[in-house]
Amino acid sequence: MHSLRFDGSFATWRQAARRALLQGLAPHQLQWLDEEAPPSLFDQPAEGAPEPSGRLRVSPELLDLLESAAQYRGDERWSLLYRVLWRFVQGERSAVLAGDPDGSELHRRLKAVRREAHHLHAFVRFQPCKIPDAPDFVAWFEPAHDILASASGHFAERLGKHSWLIATPRDGVYWDGQHLQHERRCPAQWQAWAQQPEDDGQALWRAYYGSTFNPARLNRTVMQQHLPLRFWKHLPEGPLIPQLMSEARAGAQRDGQALVLAGRKGKRIAQINEGDAARPPSASVSGSDAPDLPR
Amino acid sequence: MQLIEKLTILADAAKYDASCASSGAPKRSSKGKDGIGSTNGMGICHSYTPDGRCVALLKILLTNFCLYDCQYCINRRSSDVPRARFTPEEVVTLTLDFYKRNCISGLFLSSGIIRSADYTMEQLIRVAKLLRQEHQFRGYIHLKTIPDAAPELIAEAGLYADRLSVNIELPTETSLVRLAPEKNVGSIHQAMHSIHLGEREAKEERRAPRFAPAGQSTQMIVGADATDDSTILHNAQSLYHDYRLRRVYYSAFSPIPQSPKTVPFEAPPLLREHRLYQADFLMRGYGFSATELLAGPGNLALDIDPKLAWALANRAQFPVDLNRADESLIARVPGIGVLSARRLGALRRERRIRYEDLTRLRCVLEKAKPFIVTQDYRPPRAEHESVVLRQQLRDTPAQMALW
């Protein structure tokens, strides 16, 4: 058994895997130890051994696939990748197909990684940051896979010239308006900025969220399927979710109207008359409570 | 009135429109540019409300004052609800603020009819124009189109909006006459036609101005009248065909406060709505026709999904040999989707398909089993009658959570 210790990045794994392939090391002869694996007595220094020579051809598509799947956090994170690579190089092309035992696991991981990148794009919540030297917007996020570096460019496209950062318990990204900086260990300063108390602006969002919910259609299962529980605590609307559900379930609402509006004094509108429709526009209607309507 | 109060009223007023898509827009980016916003064709759901519906756009009305008296609508003029009106600037502020916080991917703006159809449409356009021109907003904009608005206004809306939609509201003209007396099928179709023409011109002529690149959609309310699913699906099919709609949304009629006697005061028919969406998906993505899904008058089965219903009614087509059949036919097998069908195609170019492969592709084997043949598997009960199969395969009768 060869233990290969590396820093946990795809680039170094790729070098080590290349070397192992050229040495003809089969998957079962290898143990991959990334930065999270505890040090072991039998660790062999990877350096020292002479660089094996030879040529290996692996398509860029397969490398892309492996690099994405490497973002998956979980058991056998690196050994599955090596097994797929090994089998592929041996001529077993089905190793990368979803119908194959290894390929199926590979695709499950790719899907989980894609889904987590999508979660990042969907559920990150930026907050304006007024602290001097801090970026314009900050966010705290806890992704389940290592998707931050590859998936964050999306926000540079969204936010134009604004600067922003996303801090996580592990890594962090900082966009200064021109460049994206990724730190595998998130600086404490970034984490502190990202964990500022909530600002006043969130109240507007919560008002919207509560109102756009239709209590007559309560459906917790579907909701949780799309918005897993682990994200609730970082969303400004998170605390509102159980409250809205219990209000709807309590049956106070038999129709779709938001509870805060139920029973409020309303305004019926008189039927329009022929002549009124052609009324010239008045100058002072904008924003008034009863615009444009014949009384 | 405070902004937060207006928002509370005008979001409540807008939520009965089911559309929330933020997909289909061309690629736009603000990287290194003034302004904000991007689109890449994919929609993003930024949150979900406890009704299981996604929040992708800020969905609000400009105002819920309305001259019309559509019986199914909470904002009808005879409804006793609080009323409010945003200024265009307020809508712009809210959109930009929520967008920067990453709460939304854009705006879906509609309005009650005030003063006239043209005037209302002009107000909606003004908001979109402000966002696009003054603030260089490149996020998603969906504008509701007022059916009777002038074609020039629809053309102008198409300059700024990614998507336009005119609601067909009810599946038949009779129902529309009865429940929405101020609306008119003719002008609804006319507006859809104008949008369709605008789209076509923009696509065919290189110099033509940009026009609603994410196309148009519509919404049909289900359960406010007695129309059956067959009529609804055939209607949807002609809308897809005639105006190249991207989506038809089905909205189970939700009871509204102080409900008029003309519409039911019952829990929204959620399961029926779900089946209609499934059937609609089969028409858009699987090449099924409305007649295949529902030959005669009537409703879709509630206990089984429409694909299974079709398979049970067409046993002569089955079992399908996964090692030989066309991918399009494989995709018609219950429990096997288009993606799995494509993957089976890729796999069988390498080797023969075995039963195990379906497990790995995460097909719904319970449903697929009676309808397939693989190298190592043949359905033992292929001769079983459809009635018996249906008993075995029906969804657990758990009704969706109601009150």
C-alpha cells in the first residue's frame, strides 16, 4: 500500500495521480491522504522517488469532470477519482458513464456539486457593509462541498463594479471590483465582516416574503425539498418560515390573503362611468392612495 | 403610506399569478461595468415560501386599484381589500436593493387596470425603462401585458422586458364572459399575436430591435369554473402551437376573502394542478399530444401520473426493449425520464443494458418494471391486466396538505 499525502488541491492530486499511473499503481495499492487526513506512522514522503517517464493522454473533458467531482466532500473523495481515471486509461470507457458502478457514483457527486453551486447562487444573502476598508457587500455561507472558488465568479457578473466577499467556515472569496481572490483558509477579518448583525433593510424583504406566501396552499414537503433546513439559519426570512407555517396550519386563514392584511379595512371602487374614462390625467396622482379613479 | 406597507399589500395582490420563471434570457453580464445585474439563461430560485413555490423575482403589482370586476380576482373593484400604489421610483428602489442582496434575479411587474389599458401599460413600461436606462439594470424583467393596450406599447415593452405575458385567465370564452366581463378573448389573443410577431421579427431580421428574448407565457386558472382538463390541455396545446408560448401556467383557484358567489370557496385543487403540470411537461418535453393524454372529455386521473396512465392505456406498445427501442420511445416508459433515456442510449453503445443499470441511473423501477425488457430481465407479469397494474402502482392516496 502506497500512501500519498498531498495538500488537498486538485492540481497536486493531478500531479500525484499522473505519477502513480505511470508507475502502474493500481487503485487498490494507493491511499490518498489530503490535508484533512490525520498523519500516519507509515506516511511515505512523496518526493525523493525518481520522476517516472512516459506519456499519458487524458482528454480535457475527463479532466474537467474529475476536477468538478473533486469538489465533493465525502468518503473516498480522491480514490474514486483515481479508480475512474485508472479504468479509463486502461481502455474501459464506460467507467465515466452514469450506468457504470463507478461512473454512477461519479455522476452522483457531480450532481451534488452542481446542486451546491446552485445553492450558493440562490441562497447567499449579501448585506451592505458600512465598515471602512470592508467591501460594499458581505455574506456568510456554509456550503457542503468545496464549490466557493469555482462558483463565485457569478457574483462578479451580477454586482458590476461593487466589491464583495463571501466568508465560510473554511475558505473565502473577495472580489475587489476587478480580481477574485480565493483563500483556502478564510482570513479572520473577512469572517468578522461577514458576520455583522442584520441591517434594517432585511425587514422589507421579510415583509415581501410573508405577503407573497399563499397560506391556502401550505406545502411543507415541497418547500423543504427545495430549500433544505440547513440554509434557513442564514436567510433573513428563515425565522419567519415556521411562524408562517404554524399560522397557516392553525386555520386562521381559509383563503390566500396574508394574515397581516386579513380583516383590514379595505376600499371598494365605484363602477366606472362612460365620461370618466376619458378624463384627462391629473398631475398629482403619483403615489397617492387613490389615484386615477372616478369617485 | 410607508413603503413597507405598500409592499405588503401589493405583494399579496400579485401572488395569485403562478409564473416565477427567470430563465430564457440571453447572457448578460455587469462585470466591470456600471450598473448591476446579469442573466445566463438559467433561472435561479432564491427562496421558497412554505407553499412550496419558488421566489425568483420580485413579484408585485404597481397598483391594486382596478376598474375591472373579475370575479376570481382579489383585486376586483368590488373587493374590500386595502389598496395601494407604488411610484415607479419605489419599484426601482426595491428591485435594486433586493437584487444587490441576492434575494431576487429580477422583477415581475403587473398592475390593476387604472384609467385605461394604454395608461396602465405606459406605467409598467416606465418602470422597466427606468431600470434599464437610468440604472443600467441587466437582471431579468417580466412585464405583464395589458390585453387592450396599443400594439406600439407592446412593442416598446418588448424592448426592455425579457418576458411578456398576457393571461388567458380562464380556459373557455363562456367562462371569461361570465367571470371576467370586462375582458375579451379576442383582445387577449390579439395581444399574444402581437408579441409573437415581435419575437419573430427580432429573430428573423438582424437589425430589428430587441424583443422579449425570453418569449411569452400565460396563465390559466383551474377550478374557478367547471371546465375539464381535456379542454384545458387542448387549449394549452393550441397556445403553444399558435403563439409559440414558452409556458402555460396553471393556477389552482385559491379562495379569496369575501368570495363572490360566482366562484367556489373551496381549498385549491392542488393535486389536479399538479397533474396538469405533469401533462403539460409531457407535451413540451416528451412529444405527447393532448389527445394522447386525454382522448375524450374529462379530467386527468388523480391517482396515477399521466405518463403511467398513457402506458396503461397503450399496453400494445410495451414492453419496450431498452437495447433496441428508440430513445424517444424509451422516454415514454413510466419511471424513465428523457435524461435517463439519453444515458441509456450512451451506455448501450458501449455494452448491453442490464436491469442493474436502471438502478444506477436512479430510474423509478417500481413504475418501469412492467414495461421494459433488458438483457437479463423480462416482466413476469407482462400479461397482467392494466386494471391490476393500476391498483399496484397508484400513488399513495395521501392528499396534499389542505387545511
